[in-house]
Amino acid sequence: MFRRPLPVALAAAMTAAAVALSGCGGAARSSTTTPLVDRGTVRIAAASETPSFDPYSTFGASQARYAYDSLVNLAPDGTLVTGLASSWQATATTATFALRPDVTCSDGTPLTASAVARALTHAGDPANQLAGAQTVLPNVPFTASADDGTGTVSATTAAPFPFLTRTIGLLPIVCPAGLDRPRSLERTSQGTGPYVLTRYTPGGPYEFTIRDGYSWGPAGATTAEPGLPAHIVISVVPQASTAANLLLTGGIEIADVNGPDRARLTGHGLATADVATVVGLTFFNQRPGRALSDPALRRALVSALDRRGLANVAVGGSGRPATDFGAQGAVCHADLADANLPSRNATEALREAGWTRSPGGPLTKDGRELRLRLITSPDLGPTLSSVAELMAREWTALGADVELVTESLPALVNAMYRSADFDVVVGTSPGFALPVGFIPFFSGPTPAQGLNFAGVTNPEYDALVAQALREPDTTGCGTWNRAAAALFRAADALPIADGRSGVYGYRTTFATTFGGQLVPTSIRLHQ
């Protein structure tokens, strides 16, 4: 239905970059009771470097929250609160925002409605190929207009889109000085946010310095609050084990840690914000000529899987089978999997689908053996290879000939988006916080014209999505959930496990939104 350029698809589908759109987070739990340190320095670990701080680029979008504001903000509980806009309203095709009158850019110039409309137009122009912006903005074309007299900005879409406030409203707004010189945004910031990028070093560290007089943060947050750091220094720490060590020794103040290293951080008085994830989203290649284009075969193979066992392997312990395609806290998230996934006796279902097996022999149909190429990559998660191995064992026991292939991430991406040489791919959840994020992966054209790399064709899903797109914001959640249920019933994809990661703080407290995104104005440094 919707199209995005391939780099955007990979950034969204293969990483968690898109999860910050909406959903629930929370305040970090901590035993810290020491006095606040006013105007100190907080050191934060990032898993990868930021080659460009342009908030509309793939890499800069993840750090934009320090130097750039959006029209609205997310509270930790997922509700929308004020930002650059003091009020807003939206239909399925138009969103209107009334700006606060006191907002200034970091260069001191007042922010006008025309400046905001210009930023929206720049970010949404396909000719600019701004991958980071496209992971936030609606999947449909829109036009932006402004009235400087009333201080209002409006965006109107070419087709219905239900989450305008949670997409257009959450785009970082670049000030005119940055739009005049877009290349300058790679190493400097031109926004209205609580901090300004004051030091860039290739490969890190990167430093942000506080702005005085800032008073238009989430729900009116200011930079005059005691304990808010004057400087934020972001260093690149690729390994979770190293980040955990630095937290325990006071080498950094804040880091996101997942996997088994989380256990080492328990009981040390660190602030902890729990982050919901989905581990292992499995797709089945349904393109013409592939064995799994047969829905009866897909349902039988899914029925054969021990979902609890797979979940245990996926999280490295006592796992819970995933309940939805997105993580808990995502907009419209529901417990859909158990009620809708196929659960018949696999052997009987295969027989009815025309597959037969002689004692000890292979599964065959019309003289053709069932051969499956199952691929995954450890680059997407340390447990995914083991998940794929357990799948292969269970399908081999049925009589399938399973070729288990562990690839590098580039090779996996090539198989998914170019060669299509796979039957099953165990990847990672796109992690979209809005149900619209999944549309191009479950419908529409295959690469290179689209992102539907598994060739999913589900008319029921398509019809329900078309209906849901006409229902504003969360009023259509029931329809979105029926659409997702149709995917489960057809065994079009299978999420493996609900997982957890965490954002940890040493001598700090803070709040996060969905996906563990820090709220900069919530950070407090303690002695």
C-alpha cells in the first residue's frame, strides 16, 4: 500500500530506530536518595557512533531529542503533552497545531508558524531523501501551511491517515538557519531544544550544552530545574558487557543494556527503566514457486512449533511467547497470538494439505520433497541462531529437509530484499509503535518496488487496513487488531517472544518513553 525507499525500510525493520514514535515508558526506579548535583555532567553510552546529527537523517534522528523539539511530546505513560504547540486537533486528513508564542531557536530567533511549516515541508519532500524523517512522518503525501497571525500550523494529507498527531506532531523541528544550510546540521544543531550540540568528534564523544531560558519542554518543562545536567556527553560503547562494567564502576551515568549482562546490574542501586521488546519476528516467503506460498503448509509448520520452548531460547531463560507483532505498550497492542495462530495437529494438517511421508522418509507432495532454506543472523540478536536451530529440529522431525543458514547482516538483507533466496527468515521485530508501520511489510509490492519482501498477500488484512486508515487516532484500534489477527490466522508471520531490556542510571534518575528513549528534561544527576 505504501512505499518507502530501501534504506528507510532497513533502518526501520532491522533496528529499533522507529520505536520512538509512541507508546508507554516510565520513570526509572532507583534507590538513589543523595542530594542533587546542579549543572553537572552526565555521560551516556551509545551502542554506535553518530556520523550525522541532522535530525532528519537515519543516524541523527536517534539523538535529535537533546537539541530539537517537536510540536507535541510523549509522556512516559504514552499520552500526548504539550511541546512547541500548546494545543492541537486532528481528523483523519488534517492536523492543526497552535504554537506557543515564546519559543526561540538556539540562535535567538523566534520560532514562527511559517518556520515550522517550512521544516515539515522540507522533511516530507521525497526529493530530499531524508530517511530519518520518513520513519516518523506519515506514509502518505502531505502539505503544510501556516498562519503567522494566529500562530497555527496545519498539515493536510492526500489520503486518510489516522495518526497525524503522533507522526507529524513528533517530527523534530529544524530552525530556518539549519534549513538554509542543511549540510551544517551534520556537525551542529539548529533547533529549539533544551541542549545545543557543542562538540563533535568523529567516532565520539559528542557533547551537548544546556540552554538557559528554555521553558517549553514536555508539559512545560524548563532547564531551570535543580539537578538537570549542564552538559551531556555521549560516548560510543558497542558492547553491552562494557557498558555494564562502566555503570558499575561509575565510568558512565546512563546506558541501555540488554541480554545476560542485565543480571549483573541487579542489586546495585542503579536507576532502572524497563523496556519492552519483541525478540525474533519470523517471515515466510510466499512468492510464487516457493513451497510456503501454500497457506495450509504454513499453518501446519507453525502448528508444529513449541512456542514456549522457542520463547525460552529467545530470551535465554523463562520466556513468554509474543502476543502481538509489536512490543507491549505500542499503540493498539493486544493479546492476539494465542487466539488466532494455527494450533492443529501438524501431521494431520500436512496430510490434509496433500503432504505424505513414508516411515523415516521425507515429506513429499506431487513427487516433490519439502525443502526449506531457513536463514538468520546473529547480528540481529545473540539468541536468534538458537531459535532458528530449534525451529529446524522441529520441522525436520516432521520430515522436512531444512537447510539452516547463519548469515552476516548484509547477506541476510540481500536475501530478504534482493535475491529472495529464503523460505523462512528469523529476524528481529520492526518494533513499530504504530500499527501503520507494519503495512508495507505485509502488503503491496515486493522489492525493488516495495518492501513486502516475503510476498505476503492477505486480502482480509488489506481490507481491514483500508478501513482502519479512515478511523482517527486510536478509535480504530479494534480494526487494526482484526487486521493483525488475519495475519496470524494465515501464518503470514510469527513473533517469537516478548522480551525486556533496560535503561540503567548510575547516580541519576530519568524518565523514558516507548523503546527506552530518554526524556532529556527529566534527567537528574545526584551526588
